Amino acid sequence: MIEDVDRLRAPFERWLAARWPDASDVRIGDVQAPKSGFSAQTLILPVEGERAGAPFRDKIVLRLETPEPAIYPQQAPGLDCEVEIQFRAMQAIAHAAAAPLAPLVGFEPDPSVLGTPFYAMGFVDGDVPVEDPIYTKQGFFVDAKPEQRARLVEEGIRAMASLHALDWREAGFDWLVPAGAAPTIARQLDLWERYARRELRERVHPGIDRALAWLHANAPARTNPPALSWGDSRPGNIIWRDFRPAALTDFENVAVAPPELDLGWWLMFDRWSHETYGQERLPGEPT
């Protein structure tokens, strides 16, 4: 985690100017931090300069790799830089025009530039359902009309399904599936179980043990064909405009797996956002 973000200003100005050959006198303003997010360090950078002799103002979102261990299982050997995983996934999704995303600026693997790998993308304005305070208790979702809440949930699931409709092989997502591996629910369960055991370091966790035992005993006999799995499918990873997705975010847990994986994640987070907080469902929300 980079503490002194002001020291990033000059080197990032140079990096950005090299990727904007039509811009000059590129300057970064006061650094801001978003209200949500759990993995990569995220900064919002106001940018100004000149293009074709005319002044411009913009905002850039900078996501920096942190030194902490990855918070998701590794989908394939060598995939251990979360910002690179996100950028590669978004590049392919953007190329296929499969879902709304922020405009991408570039990825930098060289840690000597800012002290850690990073990527940059354009800022997308809109509403984001945050976790603190939880969006089901306070904020634009609570203040919305019932039909607006219904639209948000339905359009969010449609956006998730648009990723599943993408031909993952044609889009070049083979890098998520090691040679000889089958992109099944069983493989994902194995990845997550090995990840959990490693992080527990031999400690006993009765809740996880019961959950894993249930999952093994109730593994589905049949699923939908494998698809591109978003991996962190939830309203909080969508920027909303008029209760419709303006941009999907956070692809560090991307995988190739049956789409039930994403649906389960969405439903899990939906329950957590209500039941954990004792929050009754509002008019317009699904049961």
C-alpha cells in the first residue's frame, strides 16, 4: 500500500503524457480516494492540460497492486498480479463490446514507475452502492422509487448475463484455464477449498468445514456450459446511472466457469446486504 500518494504525481504525469501524445502540459490535481473497494489501492486523479490548443479537464482512476497476498484463489499458474488480471479481462471484454466498462488508458507492469504495477482508466460518474453504510439502509438505493430499485436489480443481472453470453474462447480467455483443466464448478470448489486451507494454516474453522462438506455432498450433477465468470458480481461493483449500469468494475476474481457461480455470488451478497444488517427488503426488491 502506497501511503505518500503525492509522490506519485510527477511520475504518473510523465507516464500519462506518454500515452496521450495529443495532449500537452498534463497536470494531476489533488488525489482522491473512493468510498468502497477491498483489493487494489484505488485513487481518483483529476487531470488537466491541453489538446489541440484547447484546455481540457478529466479524471483518471488509478488502481495499484498492493503487497498483501491475493484475496482470491489463483485461477492458473502465474496469475498473481491482480491489477494485471483485471486489465487483461477488461481489455478483452471491451474489445468484444460485451458490457459497459470505463475507458481503459493502460497497464504498467514495471514497478519502478510508481513502486508497484498499476493500470489506469477513465472515471465514470454515477452512483455506487457502498458497504459502509450498507446501501440497503442508506443512500440512493433507499431513496429510490420501487420501480427504480426493481430496474437496478434486473439490469444488473442482465449485465452479468451479457458476460456469460460472451464466447470466452473467441475473446481469448484461455489464459484462465490451465492446460488439461476442465472449467467446471468442481474445479472452482477445489480451488477455493485449497485456498481456504492454505489461509487457515491448519486452524480449524467449523463453519467452513460444514460448508465445504455440504457443497461436496450436494454438488450439482449438471450445470450450464462454462462461460466468462465476472467473479465479484454484485451491485456495488457497478457504477449506476438512472439505475442502469454505466460501467462494470472489479474483475480480479474473473474465471471461466459455469454461470451459476456468478449467480450464486450475486445472491450471497444480496442476502448478506439484507440479513446481516436485519434489513427488510424494500418495495421493488426481489424476494
